[in-house]
Amino acid sequence: MRFGCALIALGALSIAAAAPPAQSAPDASAVQRLIGSAQFKQAAAFIDADYDRFVTELITLTEIPAPPFKEAARAKAYAQLLRDAGLADVEIDAEGNAMGVRKGTAGGSMVAVLAHLDTVFPEGTDVTIKRQGTRLMAPGVGDNTRGLALMLAVVRAMQAGRFQTTSDVLFVGNVGEEGEGDLRGVKYLLRQGKYKDRIKQFIAIDGGDQSSITNGGVGSLRYRVTFKGPGGHSYGAFGLVNPAFAMGEAIAKFSHMHVPVEPRTTFNVGVVSGGTSVNSIPSEVSMDVDMRSESCAELKKVNDAFLALVGLAVDGENVARSTREGKIEADPKLIGDRPCGETPLTSPIVLTAAAAVKSFGLTPRYSISSTDSNVPMNMGVPAVTIGRGAPGGRGHAPDEWTDVERKGSVDAIKVAMTIIVAVASLP
Amino acid sequence: MRFGCALIALGALSIAAAAPPAQSAPDASAVQRLIGSAQFKQAAAFIDADYDRFVTELITLTEIPAPPFKEAARAKAYAQLLRDAGLADVEIDAEGNAMGVRKGTAGGSMVAVLAHLDTVFPEGTDVTIKRQGTRLMAPGVGDNTRGLALMLAVVRAMQAGRFQTTSDVLFVGNVGEEGEGDLRGVKYLLRQGKYKDRIKQFIAIDGGDQSSITNGGVGSLRYRVTFKGPGGHSYGAFGLVNPAFAMGEAIAKFSHMHVPVEPRTTFNVGVVSGGTSVNSIPSEVSMDVDMRSESCAELKKVNDAFLALVGLAVDGENVARSTREGKIEADPKLIGDRPCGETPLTSPIVLTAAAAVKSFGLTPRYSISSTDSNVPMNMGVPAVTIGRGAPGGRGHAPDEWTDVERKGSVDAIKVAMTIIVAVASLP
């Protein structure tokens, strides 16, 4: 059963959650030294000068459609932009992630910095930018094309500043963050990709304003459960097991489940379907189920309980009616698996990101959400998701917009660069 | 609520079931006198001579497609054949039934004799007759085109025998017997048509061989129950009422219902559907439900229990979760209503039909089924469904066939004529 993987992954998370704060946890002074450095001044000046290019690239990238599972054209363009920005080893991996490396001094461990290529919008969506002053409007312009453009600006600024980081930095425009993409880009990168054993820290650029630090990943598990039976005529074959009855029983039991308000834990039956006619016992019905939790332990609990109650409902139907023509069987197929996870507030990556945010006069705003960082968090790789710049709105809607007013945009790039350089400079 | 009608109808049936045998119940001697009469001999000779025309008309009518709700072409042809056979007041009524009258002597009450025009086969089905010896094969050739052809032969034989019946006989090629037609032709005829108050007895020609007398109607009620709620995001709006949960609860309760084996009573959830995505609380889901019983009382019980449990499931969901964005509501829409009913074995129409069958050396075979007679039985109008002639097979299948071997065909017409004339001659 594929969902076996999820349970193992859930188990693994507890290692990360239980890990003590590293002894080398930096304080704000490291970030202050960075900001006071000559390199930083040079990089910051470059960011100011590079603003127009940032806007141009944001428009160019937005207008290359990148529906789920169809990010190839944008990936190709992004790989070229990473190459143009001076990264080494630029390539598109087997999953479709576009990536390149900026070498560090230690020559081993890596910080992965990601912005996802995909949008939620299907093929054929008009992605032409509409501009009103500093406001750009187009599907996907904020989530997450702005993240992609910001990342390019950061790469160029790091080159301009000639920063020497300890870790290599792997910059990735990744596929499959949205919806049914199911975090496939990051899963590949961290579980199968060539750098999987070298990535020791992880920064996703996919939030709103620069005060946002996502250090927890809401886990979710999704199933399509298919109930099958022999079927038959509603009158002539009455008395045979009915998969709709088994599914109804499972839904009823599921609806009676108790979950905690804190940590937030939820469950849903979103879609039901099956059967051919009112006067036939169905041979097959199915339901799509979604379960989420801020807590790995609670997600495991609700998942285990759900799978158990599906089994009970099936067994109950096979006892209640005749199985002479065949039994009811249920097949819970995992159709979504966003692993839960957490990076402790006391971990170096969170402390560093927070120090960087504070150094720009902002107050860090911690959150638990569902982003590409879920995967590393679940594996015990310290990870945060940081902001791409604000203001913006109507994400996932056709009238999505983002504001590229100069000062806000430039500041956002500076904060992101500070976080990335500081994390990559951790001992 | 439309289903109110069904409950009233169910209630009405008990009047018919409880009625004492009429004092004028005929014995076999009346049928014997009929068979011994000069008129009968003349009519029987006519039937023998008319055989080729019966076969020709069966072929002609079979090759005019008559899918459910698309019986108009066949109705038009049939009306002309009824006119050619010498009936008066031939017309096609507002529902599409083709009909004509043969006057009786009492000038008031009517016996309605029906054969349904519709087949189960959709538009575009090849209805060309394939003939192998006396076997005719084509979709619908048996069910119920043979009934239509037999009825025409009976009309002509009654004219040839110059029978004077007490009642008028209304001969009808009716629409809507099959499937979703839901007995619409007969419902119109008996509830709204111009003769609705004059029809006192009812004979449907729609069985197999001539020993068959259907004197009970399996009732069925079908619903599409739609559960609606406010919907919302599976995570963000978790805690709101979920119509899939209410429907699951209803299905579970339904599946626990106890029904008797005798009289045979059944229930089914045949189709479930609804919801838009796994991560949305559905705003609407629905299920298609079928309930049947040989017993009006049991059908009423299962129907009442079903509607009550839908209400309980909805109420339960509205208590279990938040209704701040709206409540769950269920709308049980009646999509099928074949009323149950019974004509007592001691009623004149059954006794007469049985006597006619016996007079041809056959043993009456009584059955409970679902035919056009369900409607009059439920209204307390004495009704039977009799045979159209056998052998035949593969009804409702593309390779349906019926055998028109001369002696069997001619005998079937004679038995049917005897039943019709004898019933129309009841005082």
C-alpha cells in the first residue's frame, strides 16, 4: 500500500521535532555583521539598480504558462535565466526542476533555495499581464512568479556582492507545488535527485510579505477510496452486498470522528461518485477524502482511524448481506501526500531568518502552512518558507495581482538575500 | 412535496384490497356459454383466416421505432389500424395514447384494453425484422409489439363475431410503460383522460403465454435525494456542515433497515454523485434510491422510514457541525412512482379471466409484477395483465424474438378475445 510510505515519513518527522537546538545557533550579531559589510552595501546598490530588470523578468515569466504538470516551457526559460545570472551546473532534472549552483567555500553541504514554477491555472488561461501603475495583474503573477523573479534578483545581487558563503547554494525553480502536483518537484529533489544527500538546509520563497516565516508544515493525506462489489438488479438481486451501503457506513463513521481544535486537524469527504442506474446495485462507488493536521501525531491518528473505519464498514456490509456473488472490497488509493513537519523556533535557520527580518525593522510572523517546505521538514531537514514580497492578492483567482512599487520590491529582495546569505554562511 | 401523492395513492389501495367479492361474480358457465355461441364460432373462424394479417401487422409495427417518450410515429400508425379495424372515436390523446371505442349496450361503463406502444430501445436501434421459419427476431417484437398486433386481431374478430358486450370497450395503444416512462400513458388515461370516470375494468396485454394472469402490482418508488449545504474549503472552513456526511449517515441508516422476505420488499441506493474537489466541502451531493414491494403496506412502511431517516440524518448533521454559513437541507424528489396494488383472486375480472384460460385447457398462473395494471389496481379499478402469446424470449435485449407459429398464435388471440368479451359482458 502506497500510504505505507506516508506513515513511515510521519514517523521520521518526530526525529526532527525532538532534535535539540544546535549549539552553533547564531545570534542577531552575525546578521548585523553581514548587513554592515562592504559586500552587502555593494549588493544592495546592485539590487536598487537591477529593479527594472526584476520587473521585466517578472512579466516575461508570468506570460509563459506553467499549468500543473506542464511547467516545461517556463522551466527552460528559467534555466537560461539562472545561467545568465552566473550559476554553475545549470540543468533541468528528471522531474522538471530547473536549477543551478553557486559554490560555497566548504565544498560539501548545500542550502537549497526554491521558488515553484507552476501555477494553479489550466492550459489556455490568458496570462497576459495587465498593468495599472505599479500593479501587475495576471494569473500566477504573485503565486509564485514573483518568487521566481525575486530569486533571480537575489542570485545576481549575491554575484555583485561577491559573497563567499560556507555552503553551496542550490537555486531551484521547481515543479509541482500546487494541487495535484503534490510537491513532486521537492520530493524528487530531496528523495531521488543528485543533491539529495548534500542538502542540509532549505528555503522556499513562497509567502507574502517579508515578515512571514513559515516554520511548520500542515500535513495532508488524500485518498480516493473505491468500494467494489458484484452488483446486480435492485429487485431481482436484492440481498446482495451493496458497495454504496459500505461507503455510506464509512462516511457516517468518519463524520463521527473527533479531532482536536488545537493543533488544527481536519477531515473531509469532497467528492462521491458511482453506480449506473437507480435500479441496479452498484458494482463500484468511490469517495475522495482529505485529512490535514498541523500535528504529525494527529494526522497519523486521523489517518489510522480512517483506514480502520473503512475496513470496519466493509466487514459490516459483508456480514449484513449476502456475499454469494462476491464480497465488498475497498481500495484506499493515496492521491495526495503532503507530509507534515516542523522546524523548531530555536533552530539556526529560523533564528537566522528571524534576525534578518528584524534587522529590516520588521517583526517576524511565524506560521504553519502547506508549502514545499513540508517535505524537508518531514525529513528532518531544517526548512523555512519566506516571503516573495507584497502587497498582492487574489491568489489562485484569474484577477490575481501583485504590486511592484520600487521601494517595497527592492526591500523584499534585500531581506530575502540577507536570509539566504546568512543561512548559507552558518558554520 | 410531490411524494405526498404517492402516499395518498398508497392509502387508497387498501379500499380495493378490502372490497368484498362482488355478488355478481360469474362462474365458468358464462364463459362456457360464450364459447358455445354462434358469434364465437364466427369470430374464431375469422381469427384463423386473419392469421397472415396478424403477422404482417406485427412486422410492420415492430419496424416503426418507439423509444420511450418517442412513440408518436407508431401511435399514428396504430390509430389508423384501429380505425381500419372499425372502432369509433379513434384519436391520440394529449399524452400520446392511440385509442378507439367499440360500443357496448349499456352505454356508460368501459373496459379499457391496453397494449403499450413503447419499447426499451433508444433511437437509432435497428428494428428490422429477421425471420427464421416462424420465429421473428427484432428489438421490441415481443415486448410489446406482439401485444399490439394481438389487440388488433381481437378487435377485428369481435367485429366479425358481432359480439354485443354490456360495457364499451376502449382499445388503447398506450405510451410510457417502460422504464422512465413510469406508466405515464396509463396514469394520464385514468387520472386525467376524457374516459377516466367511465373506465371500470382494465385489461393490459403484456405477458407471456396465455396462462399468465397478473393480478398484483409490485409497487416501486424512486427518489433522487439532493443534500445541499454552504460548502467551503476543506481546511479553512472545516467545522461547517457537510452534505456528504448527511448523505452518508442517511445511507448507513437506510442500510440497517429491516424489510420482510414475504411479501417481497427491497431497497437500493443505485447512484451517488456530487462534490467538485477533494479539498472542498461539497455544496451538493445526491443519491438515487429505489424501493419496491409486493405489498402496499410494506412499500408505505419502507417509504415512510426512508423519508424519516433522511430527515434525521440532516438534523443530525446540522447539530454535529456549524450552520453559521447555512444549514444542510435535503430535497427528496420523486423520480419514479409505480403504484402498488392488487386485484383479489375473488374479483369478477380475475375469475372471468381464469375461467377463459381454463376453458382452453390451460392452468391459470397468477403473478405479481410491474405492469400498466399497477395504476388501476392502486386506484381500486379491477385490473389484470394477460398474455400476448408465446413462445418468445430475450425481452429487452437486441436479439429479442417471438414465435408466430400458426396454431399457438391463433389460440392466443382466441383466449385474449374470450377474456375481453367475457369481462365486457359482465353485468
